[in-house]
Amino acid sequence: MKKLKKALWILLGLVVLIQLVPFGRSHTNPPVVKEVAWDSAQTKALVRRACYDCHSNETVWPWYSNVAPVSWLVQRDVNEGRSRLNFSEWNREQRRAKDAAASIQEGEMPMAIYLPLHPEARLSATETEALLAGITRSLGKQEPAQAKR
């Protein structure tokens, strides 16, 4: 019993100590530079609901994103999502824009790990079809700006 108590105190101490590690605590949202010209208000609403937390500069940071080590994972996922496709920086080249519809259609996006804590991002079959059509129309009719060389 003493060993278990000691182990729990050590574990508690480690949990408190890792809160001091700064990664995952920036929770900054860079400014929106240029947004996609969505084909409709419905498409914009669906994309905001299902994609914007990771693929825009308008992330809503939930309470658990302040608690390490979860904060580290959340920050990593947002950083990665923004680097792959960022709907708030349409002024720069977005190489993965053409892959967005396929990622949704194949069930890769939104990520399964994201959905339990964000049920609003879970789309019905009808909403998914509307999102796919809207993304295809919106991203197909415009090209992201080419990166200046």
C-alpha cells in the first residue's frame, strides 16, 4: 500500500511539473489574411463547423488544450493542420487544397480522434454531401495565390 501511495504522489508530481513545459500553450490565432471565397453560406458554415479548428487561423481552443500533455497534442495537430491547408491564408499556395474533398470523402477528415470531443463537427450524410459539393465548387473555381519566389 505504501508503494502505491508513493507511486501516486510521484505521478501527481510529474503531472504538475509537465504543466510548466510551454509547448502547446501558445494558443495563438494568427490574423486571417485572406479567406476562401466560398460558393455559398452553407458551404462556409459547414467548413467552419467541421474544419476550421485545425485548418484556419480561427481555432477555438477548448479547456483541455491548456492541460499538458493533451495541450501538446492539440497544438501539434493544429500546427500540422494549418501547415497542410489553411483557409485563412488563401493568399499563399495551398498545395493540398485539391485533396480536401477526397480527404473528407474517404473519412480521413475530420480526424476520428477529434470527433468525440467536438460532436458539432460530426456531419450527417446529407451535410457531408453538401460539404463535398461546396468544397469542390469553391476550391475548383479559384486557385490559391502562387508563392512568390
